[in-house]
Amino acid sequence: MQAYLLEFVNFMLRWLHVIAAIAWIGESIYFVMLDNGLRKPKAAEDRDKGVFGEMWAVHGGGFYHNQKYATAPAKLPEDLHWSFWKAYTTWLSGFALFVLLYMANPGFYLVNPNSDWAWAADLSGWQANILALAFLLGGWVVYNEMCKRISPNMDRDGILSLAVAVLMVVVSYLSVHLFSGRAAFLLTGAVMATAMSANVFFWIIPGQRRMVKAMKAGEAPNPLDGKRGKQRSVHNTYFTLPVVLLMISNHYSFVYNHEYAWVLMSLFIFAGALIRQFFVLMHAGKIQPAYPVAGAALIAVAFWIGMPANSASEGAASSEGPSLAEVEAIIESRCVACHSASPTQAGFGSAPAGVIYDTTAQIEGHREKIQEVVASKYMPLGNMTGMTDEERDAIAAWSE
């Protein structure tokens, strides 16, 4: 009952997280499109009252006329729309999922027993939890300090962008050495997602509140509040696509268990930013196909790097490999406790990812995937069932 309850809560939290993320990202992308698609107002009366730009649009059988004011309009309405709860809900629900899935079982999901850094491989569960929290907080602190020190007046944003790109490579490298593969990708995405939500909480919304307060008092708002909010919003825009990719990466062990997982992660992050840049410029009326082409090129490089070498089983004669009965015996003792229609391993209410090895046909149907996750030592999780190197070699030599 407890395992079922945890899975149900996980299911509902994930639903909430996805809904909030769609709402936040959708609204963010819309406002970037709107901001970049504005045109100089044609009516003199609009220009006289401070309208900076406008956009006419048609949608859902109606016409819309959006206007942006460069300065305070003559009167601000009391029901002014604010955009922040979607961002907060996305982060809070995501963090709750992280606690429920990863921090509740850090020995399985966070600790990297195969790390090149011996001290990281020997972390206890509570140490891994503290390290993960420090990783998230540290990522935000370093990013925030970079923004404040490199471009305090928003006049060196090009240099700042390069610095943030380098930071993400460093975060990728550290994550795959400190944490298990799946957690490394998720935590790298979480560092960016935390920065996005913190940008809204600490900079964008407070700055906008100060601007509104000044306008209502008949005072000129501080221009730095507007520039800083714009800077952080732009960063959030380029973080969006990489974050989405990293958050769904837990389904693809061939990426996060690769020897050069941090390189693959970096390539995907830059590819996402380049593809996003294409759409940002397109909204401003500038079609620059070089950006998606460059993004696709980085993805192609990632594909080439991640391509697996021929497995031992492909180069060996069937007679040299283990029998199917031997493989079934290994899987029965090391894998079926979780991967069964009725798992016996504590904490598992159902088979992970719905993968079941109760029959010979089910085992044979997952041969290549079993070999992949066993060879990378991703499975069994945390090697909790004690699979030996000899057993891993036997599965690697298993042929059709």
C-alpha cells in the first residue's frame, strides 16, 4: 500500500509539474514573441500617449491589439496582470518530485558508485542529499554573482552570455562525476530551472513592483529595473529548451551513462539555445537558418559521440556465449525483484518504466537494452542486488 501511495503521489506531482511548466513556458515564449514582434505605432495619438510598439493579431475568431508603453501610461489599472505563480509552481512541484524520487532513495538514484572521484563514489545517502542541495544552491549563487559582476549595468551581456555558457559546461562536467548518470542530467537541468525561477523571484518581479510603485506615485522608474528584468528574462528564454530536454532525459540511459555524458549534455544545451535563437529572431522578422543548422550540427556530433561500439555479442559466435538459461538465471536473481509484474523489492509498487522480465519472451525482447544498462553499470540501481563483473560479462556476451 505504501509503495502504491508513493507512486500515486509521484504521478499527481508529475502531472502538476508538467501543467505548470507548460503554462509558464508557453506564456514566456508568447511574451518573447510579442516583444520581438512589436511594430512602431501608426496612430499619432498612440505615439503621443507613450506607446512604444504595437501588434495586431487574429486568434480564435477575434482580433487583438497589443500595445507596449516605453514609459508609464497615463493610468495603471488595478487589475494589472502579473506572471509569476506559474514559475513558482513549476519549481516547487519539480523540487517536490526530486525529494520524493531521488532524495528519498539517494543510495540508488544519486550516488555514483562508478565515479572517477573515489570520494564521490563512497558518499553515503545523506551526504549525497546534502551535496545535491548544495549543487542546486551553488549553481544559482555562481550564476547570480556572474550576472551582477560581469554586467551590472546590462552593458556587457555578450561577455556574460559566454561566461554563462562556460558555467554550464562546468556544471555538466561536475554533475556526471558527482552523481549517477540520470541524476546528473536532471540536476544540471535543475540548476538552470532554479536560476530561471530565482530570476523571477529575486529580480524580475521585485523590479517590476518597484516600477509600478514609482509610476503610481508619479515618479520616473529606475531604468535599471527594466533592463535587469529584460536581461534575466532573456536568459530564461535560452534556458528553456535545454531544461525541457534534460528533464525528459531520464528515459534514455544511452545518453546519461555514456563515458562522455558531460560532453553530450553540453552539446544538447548549446543546440537548444541555438534553436531557440532562431525563433527569437524570427519573431523580430529576421530569418536566420544558420542557427537551427548549427543546432542540428551539434546534435549530429552528439549522435556520433554517443554511438555505441559493437557489443561483444555481435562479434562472438553463439556457441561462445552463455546459454539463455544462464542469462535467465542471472536476471532472475539480480533483476526480477524490481522488474516484475509483482515486484518484491521494497519501495517498488510496479516495475520501473513498465519493463518486466517474468517470461523468457520478455527477457529476449529486451536483450539489447539489458546489455546496454548492465554494461554501463546503471542497472541494477546502486547494484543493490550485487551483480558481479562475471555476470555482467556473461550478459555482454549473450547473443541471439
